[in-house]
Amino acid sequence: MNTSMNTTTTPKSMTVKSAAPAPTYVDQSALRVNQACIITLLLVAFLLDQIWLVAFVALVMLVGTVWPRAGLFKLFYQRVLRPAGVVRPQVEPDAPQPHLFAQGLGGLVLLGALAALGTGATVAGWLLVGVVVVLAMVNLFLGFCLGCFVYYQLARRGLRLDLPVWRQS
């Protein structure tokens, strides 16, 4: 957790230092590009019946969850789209942890889809892929992240599912 020291002066002219969480910021454009890549690639996977593409998206999502700086879709935004001026940054105060949790949850659902597709339960597998697509679309177009909501509900009940690396990103 990032902390900064805040100095407070008391009425008796005593100086007290307290640790307060430093504000965190998230580039919302990076999140939207991530969602758009997930939606596009999974729709192509379904339309062309390409299970390997589902595996690729799952891998990108899970790697980006465990190692946020290595998220391929985020890197595509940072190194290609943003420098080219195709997408402008929209940095806002926000916590990255709920978004990373949501991405990890989506990656796990895609692993379930791959298991179903690999064992011949194609309808169940493509339905799970569809769930990820629909939830990513709801997030992209309506601004509601179900995985973030689940993260906050679990946190309210005392269950924090943060990876140590999430505090550093």
C-alpha cells in the first residue's frame, strides 16, 4: 500500500505525523482498451470456432492479473495506441485492485470455458465465453464492473483478495 506522511499541527503547536494512504490513479482508457480487446478476440474466437484464441485471451488476462505490468492489452494501449494518439489517456482517482480482481475472475471463467470446450461440452464452453463477453460489454458501454462489485462486497465482509504485486502497480 502506498502511504505518504501527512503533517498535522495540533492546537498546542505539536507536530504529529500520520500515515495516510496516497491516492491511486487508474487510466480508464487502458481499462477500456483491455475490455475492447477481450470482447473483440472472444467474438472472433466464437465466430471462427477458434478455441486457441480463447486460450490466448485467458492467458493474457491471467498474466495481466498476476503481473499487471505485463498485461498485453494494456501494453498495446501504452506503447501503440496512446503514443499514436488513437486513444487519449483518461487518468482518474481509482484503485487498480478491483479491476485486477475482475480481470482474474474473467480469466478463471475462461479457463472453465476451455475445460468445457476441451471435453466436448461445447455449448457450456461457448456460454461461459459469452458470459465474459457480456460482462466486458456491460463494463465498457455502461460503466458497471460486476467483478469490481464482487471485490467490494467481499471486502465489506472482511475478505480482501489482493495479490501482493497489486499494491506495487
